[in-house]
Amino acid sequence: MSKLLTSRIRAQGASDITTIPAEVVRRIGASAGQELAWIEDGMGGFRVVHHTPELAKALAAHEAIMAEYDSVFRELAK
């Protein structure tokens, strides 16, 4: 069963920040100071994962392929 976890966005200087619920931090194995990546899921939400050089490289390759074959993907989506 899914558990609803919430947090609030608050202003701090010129930034908006939020606190990640302890349960989420525990389950994704994150720690203070660690960089996280927020990846759009295509359904209006985001997936939060550990940011690694390998992830950055894979996402850059994905973006390049999507840009190169944009017209093909648009045709297939019709």
C-alpha cells in the first residue's frame, strides 16, 4: 500500500526549497549533501534519483537521440 508523504515549499533568499521526508531519504538511500536528479516522467511528475556521471551521460545521449529523431517520433505518435 502506498503512503502519502508531503512537504512544503518555502522561500529562502532567492530560492524555493523543500525538505525531503525522512522516509523518502531512507528508502532512496540518500544522505545530506548528496546531489539528486529530478527526471520528468512524461506524465506531469518527476522521478528523483541519485545523480551520477553515468546518469548524466545517459540522459545526454537520450536527449541527443530524441532531438535527432524528433520528426520520426512525431510521425509515429500520430
